[in-house]
Amino acid sequence: MKKIFTVLGIASAISFMNAQTTVLTDNFSYTGALTANGWTSHSGTAGQLTSNGTAVNLVAGNSEDANKGFTTPFTLSPGVISKADYSATINIASATGLTTAGDYFLMFTVTSGTSPGNFNARLYAKGSPTGYSLGVVNNGAGTPAPAPTYGTEIPYGTPANITVTYIVDNSVTPATNTATLKINSQPLLTNALGTGTASTTIGGVAIRQAGSATSGTGNISISNLVARVFNSTLAVSDVKNVKGSFVKNTFVKNSEITFGTNAKDVKVYNMFGQIVKTASVKENGTLNVSDLAKGNYIVTGTVNNEPVSQKILKD
């Protein structure tokens, strides 16, 4: 007999996921070195990263990397799904010094200080003669190095409002970690190509300058930086047994979910609580999910006039 979650429990979990805490804010309203304003240099030539009163400016050919810690480190608890994000306004004025291959310049750190640990939820930039593109990688581990998922090119001098979200699912074995990137009104980008194991904490945000004066992270401005963490979610406690099996293959290795009973008003939710599929199905019927990205989803429906739901993993 499989355990089935009630829709009420899922609704509560999705609502709980949206309870957020702001753990870092920097509008760069000061002038001078970041290291004089709450940041710590952990690599390169200290003092190179400076604010002009509205933004921090990366400079082509400079090498300083610096991080700023959260007010409270965020623990990625075992057995549940945890989420954190950071948002900022990015602007790149020209192709000067900007690599055409792509490099990362903004990310989460495991902790803060002179040894901030691994970098996760990495924001990338690359340039062309006409504009810049932003991309995301969940972590940097893997051989070859994981390829970023990039958005649509943005004309030079045009600001991009971005949100990078890092999701760590410790409710499955092995645990998964995924990064998403929202750029202005562009479609959401998702990347889980890095093979590194997620850390047990997220402790800060880092800015990175890399490459050379002719091919690197170039001249990038970052303003309105905010980081948030979200309460662990989808460890639903409202559980009850029902006769039969709602979803027969909770580990979806192919392109279809198979149902063990007639069900109405079937909905598939992603980890943001967004509905990505709807259907009504019959016993042993299927729902094609080949167009969905790999990861965890919640499937809800009505069986014998009773709302039920079940978590699945699409491989």
C-alpha cells in the first residue's frame, strides 16, 4: 500500500514554500571598495571591486573576487526540499573584455569569509558584436565542465533584471540540485548539468572577476542585489492511505506517467507550485510528460470524489 498525500497537504506545502526570509541586501549606495562595506576579498587583488554609489563595477582584466555573508547561514536540511534565490540588475555596456565563450561572475557560496567554499547557482555572461547573453549552471563539477543554459541575447547597455534560484532536493536519494534563471520577461531557464553534491549550507553571495582584459568577465555592473531563503518544503506531513495506487510509476524513466485508477482533474505541479500539465485519466491510462525537464513533480487528482496527490521523479 503506497502513501498518498492529500491535496490539502500539497497546497499547504506550496504555500509554505513561499514563506521567505531576506538574508542579504546591498544596493551599493556607497562609494569605494566593497571590502570597506561588508564584503570580504577571497581571491585576486584586494580592493579592485568598487561601488560608484549605485552599482558595483567589474573591470576587464581585474582579478579580485569577494563575498558577502548572509545575516544567518541557510541550512539545507536532510529529507526535504530547500530553496534560495538572489536577484539583481545586470548591465553590460559593451563587448570590451567580454568572453565569447562565457564565464561566471555571480553565485552562492557555502559560507562567507576568506574561504567561502564551493560556488553554486552560477550566473554566466558571454558577448557577441551586438549584445550579451546571461546563463546559469547549478554547480561547476563535471568532466567536461557543465555547459550553461543561456537566454536570449540582450543589446549592450540594456539592463537585465535577473533572479537565480537554487533548489536542493534532499527528499530523494541521491539528492539533486538545480538552478533556474529568470531574465526580464524571457522564459525560465533550468540547469542541472553540474554533477557536484550540494553542500549542507548556503552562506553568502560572491562576485567574481576572471580572464584577461580582452577575454574574461568584461565590464559588468551589478545593482540592487538581494538574496532570500525559503522554508524547507514538500516534506508533507498530511498523509493518508487509500485503496489502490494513484500513480503507478513514481520514478518516471520514460516519457509517460501511468495511473492505477480513474482520476479526474489531474494536475502536475513543478517545485515552484506552477501547474505544468492537466488531464483526466482512466485506470492504466498514461499522461505524456516528455516535454518536462528532469526533476521532481507533484501529481494531484480526484479519485472516487477524494482529492489525492503523489510525488514523482522524472529521469
